[in-house]
Amino acid sequence: MPPKLVRTTSVRLASLGVGFALVGATVVFAVIYAGTLGALRTTLDTNINNEIAEILIDGSRTPQPIVLANVRTAIAAPPRDIFYLLADAHGRVQAADLSVPIPRPGWHTLTAAAGREFAPHIRVLRGRADRLASGDVLFVAADATMLEQLDALIRRSFLIGFGVTLAIGLAGGIGFGRRALARVEAVSTAGQEIMAGDFTRRIPLSGSGDEFDHLASVINAMLARIEQLLGNIRAVGDEIAHDLRSPLARLRESLELLHRNPDPALVPAALADAIAQVDATLALAAAILRLAQIEGGARRASFARVDLTRLLEDLAETYETVAEDADVRLTATIAPDLALNGDAALLTQMIANLIENAITHGGSGSTITVTARQDDAVIELIIADDGPGIPPSRHGEALRRFGRLDASRATEGHGLGLPLAAAIATLHEASFNLGTARRDAARPGLAVTIRLWSRRPC
Ligand SMILES: Nc1ncnc2c1ncn2[C@@H]1O[C@H](COP(=O)(O)OP(=O)(O)O)[C@@H](O)[C@H]1O
Ligand SMILES: [Mg+2]
């Protein structure tokens, strides 16, 4: 057995199990052995003692002629499963129906040598020899073939049982050990490939649903999360590089223009413009970082009770004037006492992004409705408008970072509003769905539905 296999927990457990099973088997066999053989031998011995008692009516002092007569009578009478031998003090046989060397006094179990018999068909005997007062030796024995066969049978069964238990136990242990080892091997191979840089690698599942599968799926889920986080980090790097380039290029352009044409009259306006561009760039960088931070889940630690009703009412009030300026109507229907566990600043940002989108992309003359109500443990929040909406086939694109559907880029923005809002919803374990708000094909509007878990009373 390979040493690695011997060290596996399964093989060790199997060996331990086999050990206990063997101890158990030994005890059971010992009890059976003593019980059956002991009982049989006692019966045999009792029969022999009774027989001797009948022959020696006065014990060892019974007169020799009576003993001889009794032995002869016994030999003549059936049944023939008890055998007798009477020999005088000189070893001369006087009466016998078996041929054995004269035994010494006491109990004997005798087995005939190969090819020999003590009496017709009798090869095993158990009997008692007594020396009488006259010097004669009386030996009375019974056929002990059964006794011996049973003895051999029990010993053989014991050895077979012992061997089979040992073989099955060890084979099972080795089999399980091999399987366990193969599964562990798969985990370490996957681990090594992942360490070598293949983050898409996963641990294969056997499909049996056992502990290894459970462990593997937990590790796989962990790997998927790590892969996602790594992807985020990479994407954030790319995005920052990509997206900060255009505003910086624009800034550089205006500064160069100023440099080439340093007209003092234009300087203050140009500087104000440059500052605005730098601010916009900083805001963009902050938004990218915040998105990464939210997707990383780090903000969950700062969760607290949020009074959503108040938060929504405040936001509606704030945006009412903003909307009015853009010729947009904002109405809010907010149920009282909505509360949840979350990050108030992020929830404000999420809702603000959606209202701002509705104002910006819904166009002037549109109406925005903010609805919040609770059904059991779920708070349903819908921000809808009656603008052009987003066709369902483009929802994915709109939710992607920097995804903007307005090809002409007529509106302000970086395409981070929706992904940020969706990430905040995910952080709160809420569902986030885009849909149409109305049946009107020309202006279907956009309805964003967010279902949040209300704060459970504790
Ligand atoms: N309420 C809306 N109505 C129509 N289109 C919208 C709406 N909200 C978002 N969109 C579309 O989805 C795109 C992505 O939105 P967002 O991520 O907020 O980016 P941004 O607003 O900066 O363009 C927008 O550019 C716009 O084309
Ligand atoms: Mg937006």
C-alpha cells in the first residue's frame, strides 16, 4: 500500500473499524465455542459417568467377577454408542469392544491414527479410565466424532469469518481511501492551477452530493467571488485609465489654448472652466472607486436602521425643484414607517441616480412617480417615468459600466448611474429590475423596481 494511502483518514478509520470488528468476532466465537462444545462435552461426560456407576455398583471395590459380568452385559446390549474395555492389572484385556492401549486413570479424548479405528466407524473417543481396587482398569468411552466435528467447524468458521472481516474491511478502507485521496488530489491540482494564474479554474464535483462536493462547491463559490473581485479590480483600472483620459485631454486642450493665447481677459473664464473640468474628473474617479467599493461588499459593515419613508420624502422634496427647473413633474406616494437595515448614504445615492436619470433621459414635459409600499417583509420601491424608456434588449447595455444608449451623447453623464444603483441594491440583497412603465409604445417610460427586505422586528 502506498504510504500516502496508509495516512488517509479513511484507511485509518477502516483499520480501527476492522480491529473492533475482529475483537467483537473473537468474543462472539469464544462464547459460541464454550457454550456449544462445553454443553456437548458435559452431556457426554454425564452419560459416561452414569454408565460407570451402573457397572461399578459398589464403586471401585465392586468384586471383579461382577464388574466383568456387567461389562459383558453392557457390551452385548444395544445401543452401541458407548464402548468398554476391562483389563487386568497385567494389562491383559478381559472384555472389550474397542481397541485402544490401556489408558491411565482419568479423562481422555483420543483420536485414531490415520487409517485406524477404535471400533467399527469410530475414530474419535472421549472416555474415563478408572483403576479398581483389584488392580483392573475399566475404560468407558463414547463416540466423540460429533464433538470433534463441531470443534473443527467452529474453528474453521471463526478463521473464515476473521479473514473475511479483515479482507472486506481493509479493501473497503483502501477503496474509500483511494477515492478520498483522488478527490483531495483534484482539489490540490485545481489549487495549483489557480495559483499559476488560471482564475477560471474550478474544482470538479462528483455529483454525489457528499461532503467533498459540498466543500468543493463552497470553495468554487469562493473562487468565483475572488475571480469577480479580481475582474472588478482589473476593470476599474481599465475604466479609470480609459474614462479619465477624455476629460483630461479636454482639460489639456483648453489649457494649451490659453497657453498659446494668454489673453488676460479670457484667463478667469478659462480657469473657471478648467476647475469645473477637474471637478468633474474627480467626481468621476470617486464614482468609479465607490462602485468598486460597493461591489466588494466592504460597505455592508456600516449597515444600520434606515428610515426609508423619511429618506424618500426628503429626496422627493429635494428633487421636486430640480425637476421643475427641467420642466418635469415629480410625484411621490410613500407608505409610512418603511424601515430597513442598510446604508442610508448609499440608498440616497441609488434613488437619486434613478430620479436624475428620469429627469435627464425622460425629457422635458415628462412625469416621474416614486412609489414605495410594503408587502409582508418586502418593501417595493418603483421609480417610473413616461419618457422614451429603454428597450428590454438594451437593458444589459444600460446596466453596464459606462454603458450609454444615447448615441449622440446629447445628455450629460458617464454611464455609471445605473450600474452604481444596481450595485447598491445588490449590496442590500435587493432585487433590481428594469421594465416599461406604460403601454404607450411611443413613450413607454422606464420603471425601475427594487424589492428590499424590510427590517425585521427584533
Ligand atoms: N429613465 C430613463 N429613461 C431612458 N433611458 C434611460 C433612463 N435611465 C437610463 N437610461 C439610459 O441608460 C443609460 C445608462 O444610464 P446611467 O448608467 O445612469 O448613465 P448616464 O445617465 O450617465 O448616461 C443612459 O445613458 C440612458 O441611455
Ligand atoms: Mg445617469
